[in-house]
Amino acid sequence: MESAAQEKSWGVRAELLYRKLVDGGMLYDSASGQVHHFNATAALVWEACQEGRRTSEMVAELRRRYEVEPTQADADVRQILREFARAGLLAP
Amino acid sequence: MSDASGLLCRVALGQADELRRLTPQGWEALAGQAGHEGLEGLFYRRCAEAGAALPRSLQACWRARYRRVAQDNFAALQRVGELVAGMETEGLAVLLMPGAALLPLYPDPGCRPMDDVDLLVRVTEVPRLRAFLQSRGFRAVPRHDDLLVAQGMALDLHTDLLNASRIGARRFAGWMDPEEVWQDRRPAVVEGARLTAMGLEDMALYTAVHALRHSFRRLTWFLDLHLLLEAGCCWERLAAKAERYELQRPLGYSLRFLREQAGLELSMRAESWLARIPRRAGEQYLLRQAFRDRQQGEWGDVLWSFNIPQAGRRCRFLAETLFPKPQVLLQVFPYLPRPLLPLAYGLRLVQLLLRGSRQLAGLFARS
């Protein structure tokens, strides 16, 4: 595992438009017209990416908000980040 | 007060606590009403805010509807923002009308569905605007020259607020001067799109007339009006415009619905203004029927005719509404081939007789 100093800060593609909703959020790509829907957990991770947070900070926030076990929270956050990356949503 | 309308309005406006006491039958009834009114998204939001547990099937259905409306509205507004920016570089101007202009009054874009985006355009700019939109892939819907669609999005172009271009005699029943509406425009940011919209008071009047024209069919219009009044709409300016435009009656009808059917309080100034509006013989009775028959009634134009003092003009208004000009009839009967247009008047007569007998049967059943 990376140390805190080595840990990457995440970022998002600037041209994507994010809208918070009552149960999560959605992301609009004006270039493609595609919309991505996020549940509450994915919305938390996305909003943290927007703020340039690190993975460990996202995990801590997820644990704080939803009282999730540390290993589960870590797995959830990393899975969501992988999906964001696969969909081309994150900044290089 | 209508219990059903009252409950729907209370939930829509964030008072969702009484949902916790609903029985399964109550939920079923509410679900049906919410679906009929297009309020599933707003209700989903309000239930989530109140922590009210939805029945499982309703949760899935309302969530799906909420997300669909949010997606469609958000995408539409981004597209409109891009189009308007392009229009501005070509010296074209449009005003955003209700419902898109009212989205900021709602908690998020999933709460108020829209069929299309209505834009007010100056008459002289319509040809250039059509050409601009066509160059961006928009095509007019057959028989509806001012309704343009592209990629699942529809833009409805208006040159006046009361659609007098369709039914000229509407000018006798009150008139919102488009140039004055342009003068009272205001900048608006709608889901991040920087646009120009109608003024709050103009939107309130337009919403009241729109509700009347469509026989009060949707609760959304009354919610819109209530939210506008709460959002800083200046009552004195609204009342002055209603008087200047001779639209006191339409505004008064909507205010009475808010008070009598939705159980919402009006301001003291609105109440005393309402009390001063004279009523014609039969108007009170018709208004009650219109509210009662709201979801399938056709009383809107009849009530609107009460706004015309001269009998001759009132007759002409009703005649043109009941039997509009050919291009409007072709829209009413979209599958009628143009060469068979003369048949449209006969079809229209049959349509009116069927509707009229349904209305009368409803009246007799209740009396």
C-alpha cells in the first residue's frame, strides 16, 4: 500500500457536468450526450475526486458517513475508482 | 378543500410526514394520483428527505422516474445553453418560458417533468431562428411549424404568450404584451445554463392562464404558481399586470384553487384582491365543476370566455375555440390527410358532442 505522501490525488475531467441528486448524483458528458448515474456511494467518491482527495480520505469519509467496516470501505472506493477510470471520467 | 389535491400539494411542498401513516391502499391511491399528475420524481425526493419508507415496488418505480426526469431535464438545459450561446453570436435572442424557467424553484431537475422547452421569440426573428435551429439538426414536427425536435429534445417557439396566432379571438380574453414581457426579462441560471427568462410576475400570469387554457388538468401548474409567489414575485406588480392585461379572472381562478383545493394560504393582499373580482352568473358554479372535473374536464375555454365582457366577442371566442382555423384542425387530427380537410369540421363536431355529453353526464350524475 502507498504511504500517505505517495498517495495519488484524484481529479476529474473538467468538461464533465455533475449534478447532485437526493440519492446520489449524475454526470453529463456534453461531448457525447452520455449521462452516468451514481448512487450515494459513487456520488461521495466523485465529489471527493472533484476536490482532489486521496483514496484514504475517501475511505475515511465513507466510513464516517455510513459506518462501514474498513476493508469493505476500501474495497468499495477502489472498485468505484476503477469504474470511473474505465469509463474515462477521471483526469489523466 | 379537496382531500386528494390537498395531500398531493402538501407532499409536493415538503410536508411528507403524514405519509408515514398511509395504509397499503393509501399508497396505491397516492401512487396512481402521483403518476397521473407527473409528480413521481418530486414525491420520490420528498419521501427521501422525510425518511418515509416507500413500498418496495413504488420505490423502484418512482426512483426510475425521478432519474429519467433528472437526466432529460439536465441534458436539455445544457443543450439549450449551448444553443442560446450560438444564437447570441448570430444576434438572435430568446426568452426562456415556464416550465424550464421554473426548474430553479424545485429542489433538483428530477422534480418537475417537461414535455419540451418553450421559448419566446420576436416575430421578426422567427425565420432566422428556424434556420439556425435547422442548421443544428432540428426539424419541425409535421403540421407544427413552431415545434422543432432533435435527438429527443423538443423546442416550442412562441411569438405571443396566449397563442393568439392559433386562435385570434383569444386577444379579446386578455393580452400579455410580448414587448412588455421582453422588457421585464431577467437573467437566469438554470441547471448551470446561463439564459434569459421571463420575469417572475409574467411567469405567474402565464402559468395561471396556461392552467385555465388546459382546464386545470395538472397540479404542477398550481405548484409552479405557489412557488413563484413564494420566490419573490412582487404581488403589487403581479396584480397591476393582471389588471393591465385584463387577466384578473384567470389569475383569480388559480389563486382560488390554491386556497380551496390545495389548502394553501394566500397572502392578505392576495385575499383582499381576490374578494374584489366581480363574478358573472354561472361562473362560480362552472369554476367548481372545473376544479372537480380537473383531470378529464374541458371547462377551461368556457370559463375563459367569462373574461370577455362583450357578448359578440365572447361568441366569436367560443366559436373560434370550438372550430379553429384549418391549420389548427390539422394539428387536432394529425392522421387526417390534408385533401380530406373538409371532413375535419365534421370530425370536430362529433368530438365536441362526445366530450360535451361526457361533461353533461358528469354534471347530472353529481346533482
